[in-house]
Amino acid sequence: MCAHEPRCPGADSPGRDEARTVATHPQQGWSLLCNGGVLFEDTGELLPSGRVVAPHRPTDRPKAASAA
């Protein structure tokens, strides 16, 4: 699907969300990538195969305990 040089990462590759954006709908919270994936503003993804990738924001990681 990608016609860019160098080619964007495929929808099944680890760097898939680095593909170029071909359409964006910020009012709806999603963007279509040139590899056919849909990237949501919460960092969740919908792949062309129908597979769902859960949101993976850095803020979803547990925080380290701070010394009091």
C-alpha cells in the first residue's frame, strides 16, 4: 500500500505506527496510516487484519515509588 521511498513499516512490523499519515480526523481521534493501520489518539491501533492493539502510552506504565 505504501509508495514512499524508503517504504514505511508494514502493518505487522514493530515500528508500524511510524508509517506516514494519509488521513487524519482529530475531531474523531484517529488517523489512517499508509500501511493500512488506524492509529487512535490513545495510542491504540486497529490493523488491516482486524487485529486490535491495546493503547500503549508511556503514562500507562507503573510509577516508581518515591521516597517520603
